[in-house]
Amino acid sequence: MARLLGLANWRLLFEAALVLNFVRIGLRLLPFRIVRRALDGYATRLRTDHADRATDEVGDITHAVTAIGRRLPGTTTCLIDALAADAMLRRRGHASTLCFGVLPPRSRPRSLEAHAWIEYRGAVVLGAVDDLADFHRGQG
């Protein structure tokens, strides 16, 4: 059965589509620092206090980014998803943490493997993978 969406959720889905496409195209054409700076500017434009429904809103945002990311033509990556979700969360005043990690060479026979994910209040809310604890972590 299809889940009925309210207007707020449709807006989040639309926003996720716009932000994901901006990040995807931006990372192809521009240096990372410029894309990140543009997302920082975008994130400071709304700044509302939704402390009363913070957990629900965080879940709605990460769901929107994941759902739209799966449906966009072409591919999105964990980095694209994480950058988009982080900007959308910060835009609404949620103190999310953008995390980056690499697997040490000895744990995988392949070349360098990296991952990006979002944490909110110490919990992974986007980008959870089984071997996340094995990644050597940095923060964006």
C-alpha cells in the first residue's frame, strides 16, 4: 500500500531532488570546496527551530534524500547523499555531523575505499553500512 504523503513531505522530496542534483552536477564541474561553500550558504537561509519534532523531521529528511537518490537517473554516491542531507538538516537548524572515513588498506584487498555518512545526536541517520566501525574517520 502506498504511503500517503502530506504537503510537507512532498516539499522535502522536491527539495531533496534539487539539492541532490545540484551536488551531483556541482561535484562534476566545480572543486569540492566551492560546492561545500555553496551548500553552507544554502544551509543558513532557513534556520527554524523545530526542537519539538526534531527526530521526526530528521527521519523525514534522510528518507527523502534516500528515496529520491534511488530514483534519480544515473547514480548517486554516499558523498552526494551525505552532502545533500547535511545541508537540508542544517538548513532547519539540526546539528548534524558530516563524517568521512576510509578503510585501511589491510582490511580490503582492493584499492582505497571511502564512505560518507551523517550522524545526528551521536547516531548514524544516513549512510549506515555493516562495516562502518572499520572506517578510519574524519569529519567535514
